[in-house]
Amino acid sequence: MSIFHGMNTTASALTAQRLRMDVISSNMAGMDVTRAKQVNGKWEPYRRKTVTFTAQEGQFSKFFNVALGKNAKSGVGNGVKVTQIKEDRETPFKQVYDPTHPDADANGYVNMPNVDPLKEMVDLMSATRSYEANVTVLNANKSMLTKALELGK
């Protein structure tokens, strides 16, 4: 394990949370888009996107030590990575009555995106808090490394 392992782990979390905030911003921007993409010749509204995180896989030495039966559970993490950005297909589109809208059906209803602004704001606050916590960890790690260098003087 290197001296910068903690910083690398925190940096991966910062990168992942930043991407999560970007996806949430995209969801908020697409909240009123009724023609996001064509499916079978028909326009479909914007679909909410979500981010999925997983733990980063370990280094070769960790797997080698596990194979040898040494230190099988070190407890040291390797950070986080984004595995996918997927569309929310479970939540149905919102039906809004607006017969004057160009995308209204024969009954006057328009399919609107499945983006809930309240849910997006809660997710954004969660991502922001996580990002801030990781910045605090990074600063603490930097401070410890600086103090360690001062010991060598």
C-alpha cells in the first residue's frame, strides 16, 4: 500500500460523486423535454437517468495474497467507480392534459418525462454532502502527510 492510497481512494469518490451531480443536472435540464429520442418512429420523452457505483477491484498483489491464504481480509478499500448510467424504465411517464401541445394524443394528453424535481433535489443534496465529506477526508489526509514530512526535518 502506497502513501497516497488514501488520497487515491478519496479521489475516486470525488470523481464518482461529481459524475452523479452531472447526471442529476442532466435530469433537471430534461424535465420538460417531450421529444428526447425516437423509438419505432414515435418520439419518446426524456427518461430519468441514475448512476450505479461499485467498489473498485483490488490490485494484483491483493489477489495474489488471497490466493496464497495470506491476509485474506485486509479491510482496505480501493475506492469506488461508476459501473453504469442507466435509464429509469420502471417509473412511467407523467400524463398531462394539454390539448394545445404539439405532442398531445387524440385525447389531449401529453407524455412528460418521468423526472421528479423533488427526488432530484434530494439526490443532489446527498451527492453534494458526500462530495463535501470526501473533500474533508482529502484535506485531513493531506494535513497528515504534511505533518509526516515535517517530522523528517
